[in-house]
Amino acid sequence: MMKKYFYALALLISVCNSFGQTCTTPTALTVNNITPTAATLSWNLGNSETQWEVLVLPANATEPDNSAIGGLTTNTNTGFVINTLSPCTPYKFYVRAVCAPGETSNWSQPIGFNTISSGFSCNVTSNTLTINGAPNSTYTYSIDGGISQTVVVGSVGTVNITLPQLAPGTHNVMVWENFPQLACTCTSTFTVPESPYFATIFATQDIPTSALMAEVTGGTPPYSYQWSLNGAPIGGATSQIINILGLPGGVYQVTVTDAIGQTTSSTFIVQEAYVVASMDTLTVYPGSNGIATSATSVLSNDYLNGSLITPNNQANIILTPINLPSGFSINPNGTVSVLPGTAPGTYTLTYQICIVQSPNACSVGTVVVTVANEGFLLNAFVDTNNNGIQDNGESNFTQGTFSYALNGGTTNTVTTSGGSYYLQESNPANSYHFSYAVQPEFSAYHTVNPASYNNVQYVAGSGVIVYNFPVTVLPYADVAVTVLPYGAPPRPGFNYTNMIVYQNNGNLPIASGTITFTKDNAVTLTNTTPSGVTTTANGFTYDFVNLLPGESRSIMATMLVPTIPTVNLGGILTNNATATNVVADVNANNNQHSLTQVIVGSYDPNDKTESHGDRIVHATFGSNDYLTYTIQFENTGTYYAENVRISDVLDAKLDETTVKMMDASHAYNLVQTGTALTWNMNGIDLLPAGKGHVTFQIKPKAGYAIGDIIPNTASIYFDFNPAIVTNTFTTEFVSTMSVSEFNDNTFVAYPNPANGLITVRSKNNTPIETITLHDVLGKTVGKQHFTNTNATMDVSNLRSGIYFLTVEADNQKNTIKIVKQ
């Protein structure tokens, strides 16, 4: 019912009286017979007046002035009926006597009253609020004191409102007939049960996101769907998946109705698409025989919706040159080409990137290009047609190392992420030896010809002289998997993340394969990126397809560490990843990798770790095994770091001839001179709080023994700032692994390592109930039941390696890491 607010109400009835007496203010005002829309007003006479003015106002209205024009008049002081009021509304009324034309008494003191409800009820069933009231009336409702919403009851006097999905528990709905007056309200209390019925929206991983999918848990299938954007239904969007390319950002909501009419909803915020073009610093090496092209793309440090632009998402942006000096061009892949004869020096270029689906979302970037004038460019590439020349479409080769020696001196070994390396040189008197070697594990499938150049001298005026190392290949497939630390180490009560990197080291596309991640029993898996993993009791599996030669992909696994005393500072967490189901993989040694990390209380973001942890059982580490070091760095300054340099001087117990790169967050070159390693990451423009890493492998020198300790430290330089020195990570070779590092000392297992019987003993005389034996993949390989404090298991039939004993006793579990020799 439409609300009526009265600023002056009166009823004028015929007047017939004589005047002349003194006007007396009426008294004893009363209100009776109050209904939703009417009330009966009465008052006492002052003298013998027979005419009055009546004024009815909302309760919060300003007091009337005695000089104000009055309301309408009446000639009765009893049973005066007002019938144009609104339900559930507070009013006040005044009256004054009329003694003669223009002569009135003062207004009386007011009397207040409230009209009553027209009669309505409310009730919540399932997630539907039903209001029964007067036809065509307006009501207002609120859930748990939240934002109020208005609805209109139709001509039948009933309206049903679908409530949003609420958390399990008790909730209250309040309904007002005349909001916000509390005089006429209805309250319904209802409970949302614990049984799950909810929808979750997942986004596709392409950039920008092209589709959203609703996944429903619980309820009764089949389901129907309705998508909306910012509260407005999207026409025709009634499928489980909605294509949002071309639609604006905002709050997308799906409402799901199951077969029995239950509804649930979920929302997903899609940010407006955006791009960021960062400043670039590139170097090109023009020679005299053709166009020179940069090894790095200007897009390599640009961002699309918060993610780096890569060949996988580059099709979603449009690259347009804006200002190019003469002789320069920007190629579709973002590399910069320079014509022969371009003078050495520094040049500035500008370009623009825009989003294909949002062409008005653009950003302009600046590129500073240094044209090198003199020196040598060493270049390794896959020579598919065996002509010794790098033709269009022939990619650089990165599974090897360059070596050079100046004037017969120290040999320097260089590993690069791009397959080429530049040496500045202008002195014709200097003599060089250049060579290129494929990594040993891939040498059987590659031939380099020529593999070396001797007595090379610079010819003045030649610009940059290119020395090619053509590589011919035999077809082969090889997937390598590595588990890397990512960000903060494990801390009690906090999440921490591992990055599982899998890469195609071969020269054939890998059609499909499976990554299996096995987490430590102590932690809980809370999130994985990208979506599509299949969660298991011990971690997850992920099926990948079409992994191209040289392509590297990663999976982020986030895990929650329990609080103390469930875990202790100094405790060990070990996670493992394997790659399987790859057809004709030539190198099985790199299909599995483990990462062991120590639980800490605080940490430095610039750190160094080794994947085995700080202790390695000597019997489990063979001549083919590597130590895997990761150096993490973070720009803790307030401005971007243009260049990052890392130096590492190897300990004498490490074999410097076995260094090989595994992974890096940015383009790099690694120069090794003896035991000194130097990584250069130039022009990466690392933003404040930006992170990066390098991961490499190296073998200890032969003869390492129990008790040997290998330390390793790195120094990190951001531009021209002083070095940040990492922690010194120490690796100790031990005969057995202390049980206290893996549980709370309630149980002890010995001997460890073992090759036959292993005994588990309770140190507090708690009877052992069950012992379960798992391998590093979480597979159960043995289980026995016991009733005493000592238990013996035979492990002689197991393959050599690491296993985990889970001991159950008195409703508690402890896990012990053992080694089978």
C-alpha cells in the first residue's frame, strides 16, 4: 500500500454558529478505534465553541505555529473520523477552537497514536521467504541485520523471495510493513543445515579469461543454471559454462536450481582486462652479413592481467611499434631487428600493446637498445637442414655450454637461457679458443659441427663476428621434473608453496604425460594452480598434453603446516614429484625429484637451499646423484631493479665440472670460471617485492664420506647496490637419519638404514597397534597389526630407497623416515 504522509489533515463540515465568546484551547484529546488506515478523534469543549480546526501530522513533524493557517474544520468534538492514514505509522494530532472568522484559540497540546498493521505474516522454508499481506502492498526485509531490500506483494497478497546461499547455522529474517518502523514487524528464524549443497565457479586459465564454469556439489541433479552480471540476468546464459569474452568485468553470479527446486548461488569477480608494458634494455650485435635480431623479446617482462606475457598467451595481445629509429624494426614476437650498417650506440624505441578482446586497454613501453660495435657472438642452434646456417625457423639450442679461453689462459664455461653469448673485443692481438659441448645426458642424440674454433682473432672494423655452432639432432623425448621452493619456507600455522617444474628437454613434442605430487604426511594441501588437478589422499595428479620441445610449465602447490606441538621448529617436510606415462622417454633419471625443507620460525626472502635438506644418508646417495641448489631473491627496495647478478664460489668438495642449470625465473647467462659461478640477469626490471630464482645441480667430488659437510653461500647484487649475502646452507653426509627429526620421539626405529628386519619400539610403553609402510609416492607397501610395545617388520623384499613408517597407537600417529639399503 502506498505510504501517505500528511502535512495537514482536516475534515470540513458545514458551519452554523454565532461568535463573540472568548476562544478557549480544547483539552483532553483522545484517539479511539484505531485501524490500519483510520482513527476516531475527540476532545473537550473550552466554552461553547461549535467549530474547530483539526491538524494531523506525522509524529516527527515540526510543531505548528499558532499563526499558521490551520487544517480543515469540523463542527463536532466527538467521533471525528480520519480514514486516510497509512498502516504502522506514528501520528500526532492538534485541535484549536474557531470563535469567529479570523479568531482562533491556540493549538492544543498534541496527542500521539500509531495506526496498526494491516495484518501480514512471514515464514522461511528451505531458502525461500514467503510474505502474506495486503494485496499490492510494499514490504521491506533484512537477513541477519544486513542490507534491507524492498518487495511488492502482488494482487494475490503473497510474494516468495529466494534467499542467497547462507552459511550453515541459525539465521533471522525481519520483515517491516512500514520500514523502518518497528511497530509492525514479523520475524522468522530458520536453520541452514550442514549438508553440503553449493556451487563453485572456476575460470579458464587463458588470459584474458574466456569462460567461467559452475561446479555443483550436493543437491539433486539434473541442475539448471542462470548467470547474471552485477545483479542483472544475462540473456541466454543458462548453461554450466558461460563464454565471457567481450563481456565487461564485474561480479558474475550463477544461480543453480536442482531437480527438487533447491537453489544455490556463487559469485566470481572478473577484473577488467589490463596490460603493463615495462621498460626494456636490449643488446643487438650487428655484423656485416645481414639483419641482427635481439635474443630477448620486449614482451618478456610485460604483463597481461597480472601474468607475464609468454608465447602461450601472446596471441591475446596486439603489438604495435610507435617510434622506431631508422634501421630498426619490432617483430611480431617482440624481438628487435637492426639493419646492417647501423652505427654503434644507444637507441630508444617505443611500442604499444593492447588486449585483443579489449582493444581500448593499452600500455606504452620504452626500449633502450644498445647496438654492440665490436666483438664475438657465440651462437648454438638446431640445424634442421644441415647447411651450417641458422635459417628462419631454426631455434637456438640451450642444452649445452659454451667455453672460451683468452690467449691460452683460464677456460671460462658459459650457460645461457637463450643459446647465444656475446664477448666484447676490439684488440686484434688477442687470440681466443671457442667451443661448444652438449650436456652429457643428451650427447648421444646431438652432433655439433664445428664444435670448436681455434686461434680466433678480431679483425678491426668487422663489427660483431658470429661464430655458429650448428647442432644436428636425433629424434628423442625427455621429460624432467623438479620440485622447487617458492617464497617463504614452511612455518608452523602458515601456508607455504612448492613449484613443480616439468620441462621437455627433447626435440619431439610430448603428446601427454602425468605429474604425480606426493606431499609430506604432516601438511595439508590447500590450493593448486593451474586448475585441473585430481586430488588424492597424499597429494594430486595432473595430466598434461602437447608439451613442446624446450617448453617448461609449472604447477604451484600450496600447503598448510600444522601448529606447534603437532610440528616442531627444525622438523623436516619432504615432498616428491614424478613424471610418468611419457612414451619413449630416453632419460628416466630426471623423472623424479624430491624437496626436503626445514620448518622455521622466521626467514629471509633472499636465501639458498638444497633439495635433500641439511642431512643426506650416505648409503642413499650414489655417483649419479646430484645436489640441487636453489637461490631465491626478492627486490626489497622501493624501485625496480634493472639488473640482478648472483655470484657463488663453490666449496672444494663440489665438482665444478658437473654444474648444470635446471631452472631460472628470468633470462640469464651463467659464466663459470673454475669454481666461481656468476649469473647475469640484465634488463629484467624486477619490480619492488618482485621475486626470482635460479636452480642448478652439481655433484660432490668422489670420495665424500660420512661426516663430510659441504657449505654453500651466494651473494646477490641488485643493480649497483652492495651484495646481499644469503645464508650458508650446509649439507652433511650421515650414516643414519635421527628419528627426532621426523617425529616427536615417542617411537624409535632401528637399525636405520636397514636391509632386513627393522624394529619399532615405544619409548613410553604405549602398545603399538598398527604399522603401515609407504614409499615416497604414498603407495602402501606393507601393513601389520601388533599388540605389544615392540614390533618387527621385514623390509628385505623392498627396493633400496626412502620409505615412511606410520605407527598408530592410542589414537595417535607418528611417522618415521627410514632408509632401505
